[in-house]
Amino acid sequence: MPEFVKNTQSGKNDRIGLCRHPEGHPVFHGGLVGTEIRHKAELLKIKVKKAVQKAQRTAEPCVQLAVAAGRVGGVLAPDAEADVDLGDPQRPKNSTLIRRFLPYMAKYRGVLAFDLFCAALTTLCDIALPSIMRTLTNTVSAAALTVDTVLRLAALYFVLRIIDGAASYFMSGIGHIMGVHIETDMRRDAFDHLLRLDHTYYNNTKVGQIMGRITNDLFDVTEFAHHCPEEFFIAGIKIAASFVILCQASVPLTLVVFACVPLMGVVSVKLNRKLRERFRQQRFQIGELNATIEDSLLGQRVVKAFAAEDMEREKFAQGNRDFEQIKTLSYHAMAAFNTSTRLFDGLMYFVVILAGGLSLVYGAISAGDLVAYVLYVSTLIATIRRIVEFAEQFQRGMTGIERFAEI
């Protein structure tokens, strides 16, 4: 039976009845100041959202058509529009992103210069230890080793360790603080830029994606800001110093050992590109998942009014599965990268054992020289492993800068 309520504005009784939603849910309508119109608009929003999601899975042109139809009809809410990554076939190069990042580092160039100086000091122990062991081995072989020689070499290494500890303390403390300052500056500039953007940007971009760009994506910049110059600077010093010192013992053996380094670099660059693409996809999917959660939680009134909980669960489950798949592919790319590095480690040790042993047999090098070769190769491999471990952090930092530059 229809019911009547008093309209406080007109003084007349307005009729209120019940109609049935196409899915069977009750919807109130009547003459109460556009109540029926508002419910129809909310129902139309849900229908458009379903159409957009279906079109998104079908083809990109359909997505654009559905979004355009929603804007024309004025029923597609800003947080319900599809933020589709249509894919840019030409991703920015690392050099381009680094040039975009350099102005932020230039502000702290004094701290960075001292940080690199401390990084150079930390390489002294790794460079000096093989030479100390070669001196001890050659001296004892010649029966000329004395207590005074041992004490002097031990005192030298002890002083180098003290210097290494002080330099490492500065790198771990002040270096990270410099990264925090750079991250803060970038987030400030990103927010200022967002305030100047036109409203059409917010109509075409989900809030979850924007939040991810100025928060999570910049977290890795703190580590990237000081570890990137440190790691490459340290690696360059160790490789150059090891090459010069080993050439003094045997040039042919040194060239054979270092011939593995360029090949390792080519393979690492190729696998690094795949790793960066996986991390970029992972960050984009995190933004999509955040936007889905935000859309569902903010629209709980509409969801409950039309009993659309199952649709929201399905939408969240799909985004969650997509994120799981992308993260799995990222770990596969990381495993390939790490495995290739370990294979090259074994190759370098194999070359030292084979070529170094033959050189020792034919008298081309001394026993102390072979010991120095093994220790320098160990230092070189440890440096390369450090670069490999940093590769993941490097790619995360580069993708964070890339998404920052896209705003």
C-alpha cells in the first residue's frame, strides 16, 4: 500500500512507494525533493562502473569510449573513472631520469663530496690486505720474515681498520640523512605541482595512484640518493686499483681474469632492463590496488544500498591477483639476475685456479702473487655482488623517480 508523508515546504502529502531494482533490491521513490532521481543516478553510476571495468578487460578503445560516455552523461564520479595504463612503448632512459634527479642532489653537493671521500677511505682495507698477505708469503718463502715486519704490517692494517670504521659511521648516518632531505624536497615539489594542476588531471587519475606517487614511490629515493653514488664510486676504485696492482705481478694473467668483467656487465645490463620493467609494473599495480580499496570504502553507502558487496569483493580479488602475478614475475627476473652473477663468480675463480696454477708451475708468478690474485678476485667478486644486491634498490629508486617525473 502506498504511504503518504507531509512535505514541510508545500504543506501537501507526497506519495512514497516502493519500486524494484533490476536485481531485486528495493528502492524508495516519490516526491521528496528528488529522492527518486538521486537513487537512479546512483544506480546509473554503478552500471557505468561495471561497463568501464568490462571494457577495460576487453580493449583499450572500449575503455576510452566508456570513460568519455561517463563524462558526457555527468554520472561517472572522479574516483570511479578508469585510470588505465595504455603503455608507453618508449620508457625514459636511466640517463634522462638521473638528469631529472641531479638538481635535488646539487643542493647537498658538499655533503655528497665528503660522503664519497669517506667511501674512498673504506676501500683502503680491501685493497691493502692482499698486498700485505703477498708480502708475508714472499718474505717467509725467502726465509727473511721477522717479528718486526709482522708487527709493522699488523699495525698498518689496524690503523686502516680504524679509518674504515669512522668513514663507515659517517656514510651510514649523514648519508642517509641527506637522502631523507632529498626525499622531502621531492615530495614538497610534487605536492606544489599537484596544487597547480587542472581539475581534468584529477578526473583522469585515481587518488590512490597520486598518493602512491608522493608517498611510497619516494621512500626508496632515500636509499638511492646516497647508495647509488657510493656503490658505483667504491666499485670503480676497487676495480681500477686491483687491475693496476695485479698488472705488476703478471699482465697476461690479469687480462685473462678481467676479461670476465665486460661480459658480466653486458649480461647484467640486459637483465636489469627486465627487472626495472617488472618493478615499474609492480608500483603501478600498487596504485591500482590502493585506488580500488579507496573506491570501495568511500562508496560503502552506495554499495550497501544496492547490495553490491559481491561485486566489490570480485573487483578487489582481481586487483589482488594481478599484484600477486606481477610480484611473482619480478622475483623470477631477480632470480635470473642473481643466478647469472653467481655463475660469473664461479667462472672467475675457475680462471684464477687454472691460469694462476699454470703460471705458478712455469714460474711466471710467485706463491705470494697467487695468494694476492685469489684475494683480489675475492674482493672483486664481493664488489660485484654488492652491486648486484644494490641493483634491486637501484631499480626501485629509478622507478620511483620515473613515477615522480610523470606527475
